[in-house]
Amino acid sequence: MNSSQIRAVLPVFGAGRANANGLIASCSINRREWIASAVYALFATSVVKGQDRTSVKPVAGATVDIPPQVWQETRTTSRRLFDQSRDSFERGLMPLQDHLEQLSFATQLNLRLAGATNQRDVQRDWQAQLVRQLEGVAGRLEQFRQPASAGWESDVLLARFSLAEARAQLAKFDDKPELAAAVQSQAVELARQHWAKRLDDSSVGHTSAMQIWRATSLLNKAEGRSAATSRNVLQQAIEATDRWSFLGAGIGRNDLREAFQYEVARVDLQESTPGTQAFSANAQQAESLLVRLHETTTQYQSKGTASLYDVATTFRERTELHSFLQSAGGDAVPKAWQQRRAADFRNLQRLATNTTDRRGRNAADTTYVGVLALAEKTADVR
């Protein structure tokens, strides 16, 4: 985002100071909006991992042996998640952001394992499955055709953006670089349209602060820009959340504020140099904020105001953080951090096991935890 784009965003968060009909006052904010932001933004650019997180390339050279039972369990559980998540989405029980995340996570796990074993055909098959799923998502949203529905056009653009990125990656697997570049250009334009539409929605109170940040992150990612260019957007969002917390409003919940704080820490970590004191300090800050966010979300979940999926995703972000720290060439992840993460994961698995009522979206969310467990089991397979 350039400076003029940032200036266009900032008044959105300031509107809540004087106008109760503004964005922050009138939107219903929930944690899933942060989850969507984290999914698309956390370590998504080459600045962090050296490759786009949505792009898993085949690995040349030595292969890695994966036990057949692990392969079978991964494929079966991932396909079950595809089906259950799609069912929940089509029945209106799961928002678009959650559905896109679950599809992406299952696909990326299988791409990683197939890449580590030099199975390019398997990689291509999973990418093609993702494209087909996203074609269905975009098609169903377009058929809905409810321009007056809050956020409908923005959701359609988000689905199209996700589909374009998936098609670009499929073209790479098919060794069609020109097609991949053309489709990726379409994705960039869709990211711009999505960002602009979210701003339009904000003028009538149909977009939350986190949705604005999510759209901003997508645009930064698509245009290859550092998230640091939009850091002021996060600071404004934190200030707005604090104001509503002071007034006792639900949109000032601690988990939302902590989510924004973590986003700031993530941006700072991305911009620091591995091995430096600043990098270590930013890593410590990011870890502390994620631990606190996980605790807060778990407390809300026990009271019925956060979902199993919310808890699982805060855990997953800590896994991604540790993976980044290990690959960045800086200090090793402290043993105490690893032990705490392992304990939190055991608690997460117990929550999933104890979720005996599988109606609604619970079936998909418990399966999501199962896929997460398989990702943990195969974390060293790269």
C-alpha cells in the first residue's frame, strides 16, 4: 500500500470516536476475522519464508520416507475435512473465511508431504482438488446474487482472489509460466478490488476493523509489499478497540485487542534481521502475545463465546511462528516455549475429543484439529 492508500484507511478507525454509526461502532467483530487475517498474512511473503506460503514447490534430490499409515491417514482426514467444511459452508453454518482456511490448510499439508517425497503428480492432484473446491465456492456465492446483503460483494471478490491464486499455482505445476503469470496478475487486481470494496462497506458499517486489516494484508501480499507499510493501520485499530473496551462494548474484547497486538509484533519481527538483539526481542514479544491470546481464547471457549476452531487457530499460529524462527537462522526456539506449545496442543486435542456433539460445524472443526495433529506429527518432513 502506498501512503495515499494508508491515509484512506486511517479515518475508518477514527470514525468511532464521534459517530456511533461508524465502522467500529456498528460492526459485529468476532475472532474469526482475526483468524482470516492471520491465515493470509502470517509469514505469507518472501520476506519471511523465502517463498509464498500458498506456493509449495516440488523438492529435488533425496526423498523422505513417510510411513504408509501416515500417508493414508493424512489423505483420508484431509478429504473428510474438505467434505465437512463444504457442507457447513453450504448450510450457512461456517463463514467464508473459515471455509477457505480449512481448505487451504489441508491442501498445504498434502503438498508439503508430497513435495518432500518428490511426488509431483500427487502435488498437482491436490492443487487441482483445491481449484475445484474454490470454483464451487465462488460459483455458489455468485449465484446467491444479493448485492444488498452485508459484505456479499466483498466475499465474492475474496473467493475469486483465492481461486485465482490457486489456479496460478496449478499452472506452475503444469509448467505453464506464462499462464501462471497472467492468472497471478488477475489475483493482484482482485486483491485491489477486494480492498476497495471493504472500504466501501465500511462507510455503511458493514466492515470490521479486522476485515479492513485482512484486506490490507491481502493487498500487500499480492503486490509484494512489506506489511510494515501498513503498520499505522494496526495502531489505529488498537486505539479504537481500547476506546470500545473502556465503554464496555463487546467489540472491545481482550482477544481482539491481543490479536491486533500480535499482528504488530509479527510485522516488527518480519522487518528485523535474524541474529540481532531486535530480532530476539521481537520474537519474545510475538511468543508472549500468542501465548496470552491462546489462553484468552481458551477461556472464552470454555464459556461458549469462542469456538474450538478459534483455539486451534491460535495454536497453529504459534506453530508457524516457531517454524519461522527455526528457519530464519537466528536463535533456536527455547525449550520452555516448545514444552508450553506441546502442553497446549495436548489440551487442544482433549477439547476436540470432548466435543461429542458433532452437529452444526463441530464435525468440520474437530476434523480440522485432526489435520492439525497430522501436521504436528510430520512437522520435520520438508
